Amino acid sequence: MSFVQEPSSPVRLRFSLNWKITAVAALALPLLLTLGFWQLDRGAEKRAIEASFAARQSAPPIELSGDNLEVLEPFQRVIARGQFDNEHTWLLDNKQRRGRVGYEVVSPFQLENGTWILVNRGWLQGTGDRQQLPPVPPVRGERSIFAELATVSHHPMLDASSLTSEWPRVVMAIETDAMAEQLGRPLAVPYLRIAETSPGAFETGWQAVNMTAHTHLGYAFQWFAMAAALVVWFLFANSNVLAWWRSRRSKK
């Protein structure tokens, strides 16, 4: 006697929403997509800044005076003539180069017409002891320096407050108003980033932005990938799609 095996009934695709999983997905998916598109927007902004930086760097330097500060664009290369204030120096904290900890040295510079402007003189390696600051060699007499114009970027967690009244002062960011108050004299709103070939310069290697457009695109990809993974998890958790797919595979 032989037995005939009846074919099994096909598995039908069914959805059954789990309200907890649905609530998590409904909250997380818009957030992930928003973060992804925000990173894309930030990447577009950085591309524009990088293009402006490249264009300004290829242009010849302009003679800087207190009269033309307001009309010059960020990243414009300039020649500034004047003298440094060696008695008042700020050290921007937590600046690393090639894994080494140090500071960026910021000094006031008086232009020939009397205008005071801050100059970021570049990176100086620390001593390895937080209580012992690295010595900053003075720059005497009138000097001509090559630099590029920069704008102050404000950060809600970083400022130019200092725990000491002695100089040099360790700060976390450049803040023109706060530094002018500490200095006791007005300062120009923008500041200069010195060229490494200029007198008084340390290690420079300036970049247009701290985070490149390519990096923002990478972050955007990660957020969108997480959003896609969330959708896949939602579908598998609220349906029998896995059993349905296995059933179709077995029939083949």
C-alpha cells in the first residue's frame, strides 16, 4: 500500500501590528531620517565653505587696514603690518596635532592705523604638565605678516573665560568681546590665522572647516542605514514574512 502525501497549503503573508514595536518605529524613524537629511544639508554647507576657501587661497593677498576689515570676505589672504602685544597672550586649550596635545597661541596685533586684531599664531606643543604652560617667544618690533581672515565660530559649551588673571591665559575658544574686555581695549570682530612663513608663527596647517563635507556624507549614510534597518526590523517583527519567504523558496 502506498501513501500519497498531500501538498501542504501555501503560507500566506500576514501582518499583525505590535503596538509597542509600532510606537518605537513611529518615533525613531522620523528622527533618523531628520538626522540624515540634516547631515546632507551640513555637507552642502561645508562644500560651499570649502569652495570659498579654495577661491580665496588662490587670490593674491590684500593689504589689511582697519578701514577695509568690514568689506573683506572670510579666508581672504592679507598682508598685515604692525606689532604684536607680547604681554597678553591666550592659549586655546585641547588642540591636538598628530596625537600630541598642545595649544593654539592667540596674540593681539596692532595695525599701523591703531586697530587691534587677534592673530592665531598656530599650534604649540604642551609640556605634558597642565600646571606648566609652554613658553611663548615674544615677537619684537614692527612686523609684516601674511595671514587669512577668519570669523569667530560660537559654541554653546566653549568660551573665552579664564580661571586666572595672569598671562598667558588658557581659554577654550576665541571670543572677541570677552577677550577685548580682558585686554581692556577694543578688538576687531574677525581675527587672523597666520601663515607659517610669517614671523611669530608656529605650526599652522589651517583648514577651512573642522569636519569636511565628505565626513558629513558619511554620517548621513549611517543615519539612513539605521532608518533602513529599522524598517526591516519593523516588517519582520510585525509579520510572518520570514515564514512566507521560506515557503516560497521550498516550492521552487
